[in-house]
Amino acid sequence: MKKDKTHIHWYPGHIAKAERKLKEQLSLVDAVIEVVDARLPLSSGYKDITRLLGQKPRLILLNKSDLVDKNELKIWIEKLRDKFNAPVIVSDAKNSKDLNQIVKKAVELSEPRIQEIMKKGLLRRPARVMVVGMPNVGKSSIINKLTKSSKTKIGAKAGVTRQQQWVRINPQLDLLDTPGIIPMKQEDQEVAIKLAFVNSVSENAYSNELVAQDLIEILNEKYPKELRDYYKIEGGNVTLEKIAVARNWLVSGGNPDIERTSVYILRDFREGKIGKFILD
């Protein structure tokens, strides 16, 4: 039986309007921290980020790094550095070891613009940065982590849009405390499906069963042993039906409950229970 093709169609608000708002926010800052999901180091990044940012310096933050294999992650750090010619730092919401490194790099990236301002006769000011990224990559958790030790709101600045709220992280760094949501066009279905795996797409935009099938297909190919071991499946490729039977997730007549199984598989993957994987 031929597997139905997954199709995801989700536009979170008006794309042009969302991009315009993001560009307005970007005009206020010296540098950008782009948060991506370490499980999808390429797919959870924005392919048009250079067009969006122009010449603005960018720090790539590989978030949720606790959910991936550390050796694979090291390889991806180098790949991203080479591909985008940008610094890369790994992060996760559970610890703050990376905090000083993030702050130091953000200040460093902002310095050229601050120097330009000073050449015009203006006084030195703190670096201004904002956090951007796709939905659900962990932007808010990064902002919370950065602002944890400094809750001082410094409000509207002269020459800066009044509605924007700033937080002083330290005397050298101000953070725009609103995360920049990068809008998504689902033109690349392979990327859209991967974003659904990590819950970066609205659940209303896809079928759990079809997305779970795609996930199982990738895990069968890349991480077959971990998949079989977690669901205790003997030999051969793992399927939704085999998992349902192994877990006794059945409906009337003893048939496998595919919808329930699909929901659990996606949850297990998102929580890192099956294993620590990078799917790009």
C-alpha cells in the first residue's frame, strides 16, 4: 500500500507584514542572535536570513543541544561556521554555562557599529541585540536566560520606537526583549515536515499519522538500532503498526490505534526519549 504524501500548508499571519515588522525591529539593533534547533541545524534556520539581515552581524545559537548527540553536534558547529561565516555557540534551557559566552560574543559583534557611531561624535553606548528565529526554537527561553540576572527594563530610548522594550543585561549590552519571529513559507515540504517533527509548525497544519510515518522512515534509515531498542521491536524496519502492537495501543477488534501511536511517537521524539538525534 502506497503511503499518502504528507503536505503541510501553514502561513502564521501575513508573511509580508511579519517580515516588515521584523525588519523594523532589526533596524534598532547592532547585531542579531539567531536561534536554531540543534536537531535541525539547517532546516530550522531561515534560508533568506542574509537578505533579511543585510550586513548585520549574526551569532548562531544551536539551542536544545541537550537533545542531540554531542559528537554529531561538534561536526555541525564546524559546518555552520564554514557555511555562514558566523560564530556558533551551543545552548540549552537547562543550564546557564553558555551565558557569559553569548553575552561576550554579542558585544563583540556589535562593536563595529558602535565605532561608526562614535566616529560621528556620539558617545559610546551599550551594544543592542535582538533574538530571532523560527517558531518554537527556544527564543523566549534564551531571552529569559539572558535577562534572569537583570530584570531592569530601560524602556524607550531616544531615537528608538517607543513601543520597544529593552533590558540591560550588563553595562555593555542591551537586549530587545521581544523575540523576532521569522515567518515561514512552506515552499520546501521536506523542511516543513522536519519542522513539524520538532513542533515548529502549528498542529492544525498536518496529520499526526503522516508526519509520524515520515519521522519513523528517517529514524529507520539513520538510527535504526535506537528506534528498535526504544520500542522493543525485533528485526526489520519499525512501523507504526508494530509499535502500536508492542505497546498494546489497540482499538476494538484488536486493531492498532495508529492515531494514538502517532501522537506518542512525536512526543517521544520531541522529549528526546527515543535517542539524541540530528535529522538534517
